[in-house]
Amino acid sequence: MRTFWTLLLTFVSLRSGEGLQSCPAPPQYQHLNVTLDEMFRGRQWFRSGDKVSYDCAQDFTPIDGSHYVLCTDGLWNKLSLRCRKKSCGRVSDLPNGEFRYEGEPFIGAKVYAVCDKGYKCKGLNYTICQRSGWTGKFPSCVAEGETTCSTPTVANSVQPEVSVHQPGDNLTVTCDQGFQLVGEQLITCGADGQWEPLPPQCLLTPNVTTAPPGSCGMPSKFYNGNAELDEKYITKTFFSSGDKVYYTCPVGYKPAGGSISRRCEDGEWSPLKMTCERRLCGSAGQILNGQFMYSGVQFGDTATAVCDEGYILVGKATRRCRSEGWDGRVPECEGMVSNPSAYD
Ligand SMILES: *[C@@H]1O[C@H](CO)[C@@H](O)[C@H](O)[C@H]1NC(C)=O
Ligand SMILES: *[C@@H]1O[C@H](CO)[C@@H](O)[C@H](O)[C@H]1NC(C)=O
Ligand SMILES: *[C@@H]1O[C@H](CO)[C@@H](O)[C@H](O)[C@H]1NC(C)=O
Ligand SMILES: *[C@@H]1O[C@H](CO)[C@@H](O)[C@H](O)[C@H]1NC(C)=O
């Protein structure tokens, strides 16, 4: 019985590797900026002769030493690998200027461009060392005399990092939180060194007393003689580029095709295509022994009843064409009661 347990324990020990010769989990060397390779992590025991490998931690690069440690009779030998922080090295040359280094450019370091006398920096004036190397739009030095646009100062906006822009460069203005952009967000540096369109404004609430560039004033209240601007716009003082206003036909008129809106585009209102037609009332009715004389049969026109000879009118003679049709009713022409004096 005792022999059996001894044999069993020996067997279990051999199976689990917890013999005299096995090494525990390999040590971590965080302070050395190295990490145990992933495939060995979590393993609890190693045999004599097993090797595990280490590598430099993120953003570090090997200098010298071996990546391996070996398990010998239950002990790991000391790791000799040495790592140092990655550096991007030197940036390529900067024509008409130079890059200024403050020590080794490790990951995260900025290196500033300093332009020679008579030159100014276009674009960002620095580049950043990142894991992938030097990144960002590389600075360049342009002659002072060259046409450039300087960064517009837009109050309450995020100040762009780039301070000098060349013709054709775009700039996107972003307002600070809580401020509203009035005008165009994307502006382009023009050949004359002016921003096109003019830079927008960032306002807490749109300042109704100041119309931003590209906005339109009040469009005409009437158009084509009778189209009328919808009343809801009359309290506004300006309209931003892209805004639309709608027109309606006045009472007695109805739209006769064409778009009913106008659009503010770069300070100009598009023409109104809509036309309004006078409402048609048609016939004012039939009168027995009489007839209507029309000034017309459309809105605003009148129809006046005239009785045949020997008949007199009963009712209102004139009807007017209104938006809901002819007003009043058809009058009547009645036979005259003979008047003896008329035959005297
Ligand atoms: C590990 O990196 C840190 C940060 O760069 C550094 O201060 C430290 O000296 C490095 N350790 C070794 C042993 O190189
Ligand atoms: C880089 O540009 C920024 C903003 O335009 C400026 O404040 C800073 O002084 C410049 N730095 C150098 C070293 O030229
Ligand atoms: C600036 O923006 C315009 C309009 O979006 C575009 O056509 C042009 O290519 C842009 N220019 C640059 C340099 O990105
Ligand atoms: C609106 O603009 C006028 C003129 O530029 C300025 O005096 C006023 O302070 C502005 N109001 C607001 C609320 O920004």
C-alpha cells in the first residue's frame, strides 16, 4: 500500500512538472522597460533547458544583450537585454531654415522649425515624433515677400495652429462650444492674400444687428407685382447664405407655376420664379330680361346688371369678383308697372 502511494505521488509530480528541476514562472522586469513575450505569460512552470524570450516594452528599442533567459536546475539566468526609448532621429533638412532639437527626439517630442532671416514658416512650425516616425504636415519656410494669408482672428473660435497660409490653402473655422458660426466655415486663402469668402463670426446668439459676410438683407416684399413675402420673415434683419424665404399670392390670386421660394446665395437673392394669377370668377349669372355688363371676369372685376327696356332692376346691380367668387346674388329685372304720367 505504501509503495502504491509513493508511486502515485511520483507520477503526479512528474506529470505536473513540479520536480526539483523545474523553474517557476519567469520574472517580470518592468523597471527595465522589457516585457515577457506573450506566449510565455501565465505558464507556471518550466523544465531545465526551457528558454523564454523578452522584448523591449512599447516605445522602447533594444540596445544590446540577449532576448533570452534559460531555466537551469530551477533557476532562470539574469536577463541581459537593455532597451532605450525610441527616438525618431533627425528630421530631414529644412530648406531656408533649420530644426531645433532639445535633446534626443523621443516619441512625443516636438521639434520646431526656425526659418532663416527673410523667411517665414508656412504651416505648422513643428513636427512630432510618433511611433510611426515624424508626422504631421511638415513645416516649410517661404520667402517673407510671398503672398500669404495670416490666420484670421475670429473671436470665440478655436485658434488654428497654423499661422501662415498660402493661396489655395483652406481653413476650417471651428467655433468654441456654445458659440454659433455665422457665415462660411471653410475659407480659402486667395491669390491676393485675402480670405475668400471673408472669415465667419462665432456668436453667442446670432447678432442680429450685424449681418455677416455673404448674408442677404431683407428681400423685396413684393415680386412680379403681386407675389408677397410671407409675413413670418418681416422680423428678421438678415439671412445667411443658403437661407430660403417663401412667397405667397395675395388674396384673389393663386400660384400659377414656378418655385415659390428664393434663396440667399453669397449676398444675393435668387429670382422668384412663381407667378400669381388673378382668380377667375367666370360668369356672374343669367338675368331674365336683362344682362350683365362686365369690367372683366377676374378678381376685382365687376359685373353690373342692366335690364332690357321696360324692365326695372330689383336687387343690387353690381357684383364684384372676390376671392371666394362673385359676391351678392343675381338681381332680377321685373316688368314695369305702367305709369300713366309717362304717356301724357
Ligand atoms: C525605462 O524607461 C524610463 C522612461 O524612459 C527611464 O526613465 C528608465 O531609466 C528606463 N530604465 C532603464 C533601465 O533603462
Ligand atoms: C510656433 O508657432 C506658434 C504659434 O503660431 C508660436 O506661438 C510659437 O512661438 C512658434 N514657435 C517657434 C519656436 O517658432
Ligand atoms: C479647398 O476646398 C475646396 C472646396 O472644398 C477644394 O475644392 C480644394 O481642393 C481645397 N483645397 C485644398 C488645398 O485642400
Ligand atoms: C452685435 O454687434 C454690434 C456691432 O458690431 C456690437 O456692438 C454688439 O455688441 C454685438 N452684440 C452682441 C450680442 O454680440
